[in-house]
Amino acid sequence: MVNGRTVLERFPAGGPRGSWPAEEFAHARRMEGLPAEVVMDLATDTFLVIVRGEVAADAAA
């Protein structure tokens, strides 16, 4: 967990489908009850699927 968030998965931003794979992955996690969201990591040119705060800590336990 970094800065109060847990990274669940990483997707390259340069992929032919853009953020769609990340959005699809996040949607599947939300259907499982995790409040997953997609953010862009500009430093690595990567879409990250994250969970913020205490929910992230509970999910990792």
C-alpha cells in the first residue's frame, strides 16, 4: 500500500485499446464489492487499477 492506496493491476497506456482493459478490470472488481478505480501514472505511462484507504488494507489482509 502506497499513499493510502493499493495497486491491484497495471495496464500499459500505449496499448491499442487504451484504458479499456483497465476499466474492464476495475468494473469486474467493483462487481466483487471492491471500490476499484482507474488512475493514470504519468511517470510510467501506465493505467493503474487501485483501491484507496482502509478498504485497500482490508482487501490486502
